[in-house]
Amino acid sequence: MENERNNLENAKHGSFIKRSRFYQHYKYKTALYNLVKRDFIVKYRRSILGIFWSVLNPLLMMIVISAVFSYFFRFEIENYPVYYITGYILFTMYAASTSGSINSIIGAAGLIKKMYIPKYLFPIEKCLFEFINTSVSIFALIAVILWFQITPHISWLLIPVPFIFVLIFSIGLSFILASLNVYFRDIGHLYSVFIKLFIYATPVFYPVSILTPKMMAIMKLNPLYHFIDYFRVIILNGQIPSLEAHLICAGFAFGTFLLGALIFKLLERKFILYI
């Protein structure tokens, strides 16, 4: 009798776990893994250098941009190549994640119509792919740091933090963009123009010291400014960012994520009618 009662309780417990919301999402981890793996195979198919391009690309861009802009900012920015590459890596991760996610739902229309799979996996997968792909760029940053003989600091242990902030922020924004693009296919075209302009509204290759107080006030509304500044404080200043910096970055990241998740949940009900 005791054994039967224990078995019944275990069965109920197991049933509760399987009905839990966390389990319902967690069981799709293999599908998410396979989607990310597929993107890596597609991106680097028949490429001789493969993922090494994630290291080479920021280095080549750093050389070109540094040759052009270091002359103008040589008195204002010490170790300009390091200043540039820290901004470039994070901005590229954000831009590639969100741009790739816009058509993620439409591109998976065939799969969505054939079987049930949570639609939110597709924008998340694009962001995770770029997060992993961009993380390799850290080796490019290390190479530049070694070249300029920058002294290591304990603050460097926080290097993953700005990447995680950008990942969470990008997922939230991708939820919004991907869901809106299902209904309005012009979103992708408009966003590609926006990204080209947005890099100039973000201090990737210029110092914020050249901005007027009014322009600086507007700049502080840019989430990428805070993520990149957090990264540069860690690397260039060798300091642990302030509590305020942590709260601002977390606010932008998690606030956008929650807003994006809410909008996605409201709009996904009619996806099947438009894809």
C-alpha cells in the first residue's frame, strides 16, 4: 500500500512537471540547437576560413576605420583601434541578430504549417546564432589588446555581461520586428535603412565628447550607447561599471525583452493566416 501511494505521488509529480510552463518550453531545446547548427552549416558551407571570418572581419574593419578616423580623433581617444573594435563587435552582433530575425517567421512558414513548433524559437535562434558567432570575435579583441600592450584588469571578468545584455535586448527587439514583418513585409526594407543610419547615431567610431549637451541627452536614449560604454569601461578604463550603469543596461535589455515577448504573444495568433 505504501509503495502504491509513493508511485501515485511520483506519477502526479512527474505529470505536474510535464504540465509546467517551463517544461513545455525546455523540451524544445533540441529543436533550438538544431536550428542554430543548421545556420552555422549554411553560413560557412564551402568556406575555406569558416568561422575564422568572425575574427578576421572585425580586424580588417578596425584597420580600415582606424586608418581613416584615428587621424581626426588621435588627441581625444587613446588606443583608438581598441576603442573602435569594442563598439564594432557589439553593434555588429545587435545589427546581425535583429536583421536576421526579421524574416525568421516567414522563412520558417513551411515548417510551421507542417508541424507544431513554438514560433518564438525562430527569432531566438537567429539571435543565439549571432551571439555565438560574434563571441568568437573576442579573439580579435584579444589580438588587438595584446598588440597595444594594454594591462589586464580584474574588470575583464565582466566581459560576457555586455554580450548578454545585447543578446537579451536583441531577442526582445527581434520579437517585435519578426511579428510585425509577418503583417507588413516592408519592415525588413525599412529596417535595413535604419541600421545604416543607426550606426552613425551610436558612438562606434567617434567619441561622445564631440557631442553637444543636447545631443548627449538624446544619445543617452540609445540602448547601444550604454551597452558599448559598459564594455569600454571594462576594457579601456579597467574599471567595474557603476551600479547605475548596470541598472540602465539591465533596464533596456529586460524591458525590451518583456515588451517584445508581450507583442509577439499578442500577434502570433494570426501568423498562420499571413505566412
